[in-house]
Amino acid sequence: MDRGLVDRARSGDGEAFDALARTVGDRCMAIAYRILRDADLADDAVQAALITAWRELRTLRDPDRFEPWLHRILTNECYAEARRRTRWSADIRVLPVDREHDPGGILSVNDRDQLDRAFRRLTLEQRAVLVFHHYLDLPVVEVADRLGIPVGTVKSRLFHASAALRASIEADARTPSDSQERFA
């Protein structure tokens, strides 16, 4: 992150903040979408986080910590957005893939659907920890810093989220599909 840009934005330069928002906007949208599992809610959370960041930017003590500071605001906005709206949308938005995948490593549509169903069953807090740890590939200490929670809480949520994902996928695998029941 460009420290000079952050310093200019902190002093009230709207164009500098716009440049910052453009720099981090896509990543924030990807994080919010992965936490909320709804494109519209994620968009609202990102907008609210950017507004809050603009209003509170003067309180940022270390300009080098702008992005972790913004991620904490974004996570709180995701939680708030989920509390305001409890609906789930059937919208599907394709997000860009950050890494190249070999054709043999691509999950089947069924596997991705099963993983998505299991991920939706997690709490928002568990999703947030998984997104920051696995999607952003951050170490546990950095996840704790960005979410504003103790390291032990991050470890606990990672453990319970992984166990819940595993249990959900195994339960789905044991449940016979409707088509199999009709023909039995």
C-alpha cells in the first residue's frame, strides 16, 4: 500500500482516498462475498466499510496498517449487514480466480455445490476466519489482528469451522438424493 497515498487521504484528500478505494475495492468485495455468500449484501458491506473508513481515516495511527485496519472495518460491516438482512439470494456472481489451477485440480460442479452448502452452514465468524486464513493466506496472528480478536479465538474458530465443514460434507454424502429414493 502506498504510504504517501494514505497520508494524503488522512489529510482529507478525496482523490487520494478514491485511489485507495480503487486499489483495495476488488479484494474487499471478494472477502465480503466469501463471508456473506451474497453479492448484494457484500456490495453493501463494502460500501459501508469504505464510508466508515473515510470518516475514521484520521484515527488510523499507522498508515502502513491501512489494509488490515480496513479489513477489520469490513468484517464488522459484514457482521452488521448479516444482522440487518437474513435473506439468502440465488444470485450467482463469478469472481476472478487469483491463482492458476491445473485442469486435474478443478472440483466438479457437484463438489463445489456441496462445499458451498457446507460453507453457508457456518457462522459468520467462522466464515470470516476461514476467508482470512485460507483465501488471503494470512497466518493466524495476522488474522487475529485484522479481526480484532485473540489468537486463541482464531485457532478455536478455525478448528470448529473445519470440523463443521467436514461434518456437513459427510452428512450430505450420507443423505440419499431424492431421485435415488424415488427409484428404490
